[in-house]
Amino acid sequence: MEALRHWVQTLHPLGFWTMVAVLLGLGGAGLLQAFRRWRRLRLVEDLPTSRIRSAAQGYVELAGTARMLPGQPVVAPLSGKQCVWYAFKVERRRTTGSAANRRTTWSTVRSGVSDETFAIQDDTGRCVIDPEGAEVYPSVEQVWEDSAPLSALTAGSILGKPGGDHYRYTERRIHDGDRMYALGEFRTLSGADQGTLKEDVAALLRQWKRSPEHFLKRFDANRDGEIDITEWEAVRAAAEHQAMRERAERAQRQAAVHVLARPRTQNLPFILATRHQEGFLADLRKEMWFFRLIGAGCVLSAAGLLIMR
């Protein structure tokens, strides 16, 4: 301890204060990350699970089964397996230095994330998921290494010429039928949701004005050949009434579609997980305590340096 105190006291002032500033910065960043994970943990724990058919519009938690939507199947690019979502990364190994001081690093050659929509289904209905911007925690993750690019990838355009290099492949997937847990912004769209009421009214008014004779005959109450201010109010009221009726008819003809997407409120997380909720929460607790210990340790170390000085 005395040796440490002597070292601290003999440090150049610039070096000492730089060290204190770095420790305080790291400590503050660690505590901030711990606080964010604590807030997320409380949010996930306190938010009740909703049924799709009765879910309220807004931020919700859903639990169900991942389902592929009709259309072209989604295929993971490394394994070639069908899934509803994937993320992949291809890394090339680089070895530098001499035999006594050899250093191995991995550089990312190619990566990607699926942006195709899929669905979550429970016993009350189905909800389409737009995964863009989501934090995904899949239960399936494959990591393997090979000395040559996979034939599923175009070696020349993606990984370069085969031979001599060593590659590491990482692929994470959500499969059709996986149990799923999701937090995001829930919206129900129907035929009436194709544009706003204001846009529908404006389009209807433009349509009416293309037939000026019919337009005047219908709304020119005093027959002076013009639409005055009082008559224009009646025109707008009629257009709004007709637009609302047409929107209601569209909504009856077209089935409602439930969609879960990234929340428009920035501080709310968008989470998709195929692990059980308790496993996901356990990971959040571990991360929270990790950052809390790092943050507290750095702040206490900075305080100790100031005391020794």
C-alpha cells in the first residue's frame, strides 16, 4: 500500500488527473449502462402479457409461437436452412507476429440481418412482426470454423479467393414453430387505415371538382353559379361524411391486421426472444450487475487515487 501511495504521489499532475478522469468516465458509463438495464428489467417484469385479439393499441408484451408468412420462404445464407429470421457474420482469421509473439485477430468479411416480416401467433390470433430495429435473442446460434468459404456464399464476390485463409461463421436463427416472447408497439391496421381521413376528404373534393356542373347542382344552394363560404362548409361536411362512410366500408371488407414494430417512443425497447422469459431476465440481471460492479469499481478507484494524493 505504501508503494502504491508513493507511486501516486510522484505521478506527474497531468498523468494523475488524466487517470482520474478516465476512471470517472468509465465509472459513469458503467453506472449509466447498469441503470438502463435496471429500467429495462423493471419494464419487462412489470408489463403484463397480452392476448393478441384483446391487446391494447400501444406498447405491449406478447407470447406465442413464431410463424412464417405466406410467400417466398426465408433461407439463412450460411446454413441454407429455412427460418423466419436470421443474422449472420463471416470472419477471416489474421495471424501476425513471430512464433514467439504470435497474435491472432478476426476481421468481419460479411454480415447481415433478415428484415423479412413474420408472425407471432397465440390461441386468440396472429400478429405480424416487422423486425427492423429489434434486439433479438434467439435460442439457436451456430458457430463453426472452416478453411475455405462455404459454397452457399459466392467466394469471389463475398469472401475473396479460397485457399489459405481460415473463416469463422456465426449464424443466429428463429425457426417456424419456436416459442416466442416479444415487446414492441402494437397497432391494428384495417382498410380504413389506408391514409388519413384528411387525405380521403381532399381526394374526394378533387374528384368532385372535376365535374363542375354536378358539383354546382349539388351544393349551389342559392343558384348564383358559385360556391360561397357558407356553401363551402356544407361541401366539406358532405365530403367528410362520405369519406368516413367509405372508410367504414373498407374496414368491413378487409380483415384487420395486427402489427408489432419498433416503438416510436425512443426510450422503449423493441425485443424479440425465443428463450423463456426467465432466461432473458436472468441475462439482463447479469448484465446489470456486471456494469454496476465495473462502474462502482472505477469510481472507487478514482476516489482512492484522490485520497492517496
